[in-house]
Amino acid sequence: MSDISLTVNGKRVGGVTEDRTLLVHFLRENLGLTGTHVGCDTSQCGACVVHVDGKAVKSCTMLAVQASGSTIATIEGLADGAELHPVQAAFKEHHGLQCGFCTPGMIMTATDMINRHPEGLEEATVRAELEGNICRCTGYHNIVKAILAASETMAKGAAKGKARQAA
Ligand code: FES
Ligand code: FES
């Protein structure tokens, strides 16, 4: 057993956990953050993607003890109160989900992807970078559309911010 401490969605949390506990199970079972899904447990589907220190990580590939000291963001921490994050809003607007099972992982992967490409994204890049996320409803077309739209919105927002700073 190990005593771990981490920051999740801006809050310091901790707990005693078995050394073999996966991060995804710690998030879901110890912290009750069930928005992070388990689709395969074998690092294939991407339903469990969260951000660890700002990078998208499949939380079924990491032990909770390995995440001790890290800053984690899950789907529950993305919206700003009642205001959806631009990626969530784009998935809603462009029908980027059907059953919704893959959606938290898709959105966390997409957010990281957009953050790494602030200049904007090409469709081919989105499709290549989504390789690790599987949608069992096969709604990829609208997922890609949603990510491209969110990327555009966020790039425009960043440009406006810069213009305001320069003024
Ligand atoms: S549950 Fe982690 S990749 Fe499928
Ligand atoms: S929306 Fe059903 S698995 Fe992707």
C-alpha cells in the first residue's frame, strides 16, 4: 500500500492505495470521477484518457502511485462552471457523439492535440492523432469535424487575446 497525493481538477487529493491500482481505477473508485471510462484496460481504446501534467495519457497504462505528485485533469474539470469548454461545445454542436462512451477520452485527446497545435489543425493530423481513440459507434467523421471546429475557435480566441494585449 502507498500513500499518494496529487492535484486533480485543481484540488489537492490523496489516499492510500494498493501499489497495483491503475490511475483510472483510482480516479473512478477512490475519487468518484466516473467520467473517465474503461473500455479495454489494455491501452487500446482511449476511453480512459486524462491529462497528466498537461499531456494526454491513457490512465489505464499508469499506476496511481506513478501519478503521485502530478497534476491531473479529467473530463469533469474541463468546463468552466456552466460554460462548456470549446472542445465540449464543438462536440455538442457538430454531433461528435452517439452513445457517448468514447467521448470523454476523445475530448481529452482533442484538447491536448489542439494545445500542441495552437496555429490550427489539418484534417489529416486530426485523423492521424486520433489513432489511439476508438469509437465503437464509428462516428469519426463528426468527431473530426468537431475537433477542427474547436481548433479554429480556440486559435481565433488566442489571436484576439494577443491583439488585446498589443493594444
Ligand atoms: S481503457 Fe485505457 S485505453 Fe482502453
Ligand atoms: S460515441 Fe459511442 S463509442 Fe463513440
